Amino acid sequence: MSHIYFYQQPLRLHMKRKDFIQLSAFTAAAISFPLLHSCSPPAGDKTLSNPVFLSRLFDKKMISEAGKAYLQKKPAEDDNDKLIQLLSGNSSIANSADETAIHKYLDQKVKEDFEAGNITLVKGWVLSVTEARQCALFSLINS
């Protein structure tokens, strides 16, 4: 019967300084990348600021101008968080990632605004207050 012996030498790693620096930079980027998502506005904010019906009639510039005009009329609402709170009400819709649910919620609010006479005149257009607030939020996010 034969015996097999293994001889192990200590493993030595040699790394050039240039390789080490590159590896460190790639590692830092890989760790930081997921954190970049938190620097952008939540998806709900972006969806809340998109007046779907008006976007069929207005281009982005006109939506932004309407939003700025509304904020001139209502300076107390000239704040992202305030507008998000006003648009979402007591609902948790602003935290939702479901764009369809957000649009459905806002469409219902627009309908209720018109039924209740909760409207405003902005740049010659009769808008529901919800639509005007969406335009205002759009102008703040995109300025």
C-alpha cells in the first residue's frame, strides 16, 4: 500500500499597487451603487407629478408653466412635501410603487374635484385643483 503525502507551501499573494487601487475603486463603486437610488425622488412622487390627461394636451413646458402659475396663486403650497401630502391626502398612495393604482387614485380625485366645483383657472385653462397641484409638483421636481 502506498502513501500519498501532500506538501503545502504557504500561499503568497502578490498584488501590484495599481491592481489594488483599481480593485478598491470597483469595490467602492459596487457598494455605493445601491445607495444612489435613495438620492432620487421616490417613484410615487414622479407619478403623482404626472397629470396623465393634461399630458395629452400639454407638453412638458406647458405643464411646468401651469404649475408655476398655480404656485404664484398659492404660495403656501410651494413645497414638494406639502404638494405630495395634499395630493395623497390621508392615503398611503404616495408611498406606492404601483403607477396604475396611483393614476387611478388621482383620476378619481380629479373627477371628485370637478363634481364638487373644486377648480381653478390657470393660464386660461380650467383645471381641477388636483391637476393644478400635479402641475405644480411637476414644475418643482423638474426645475
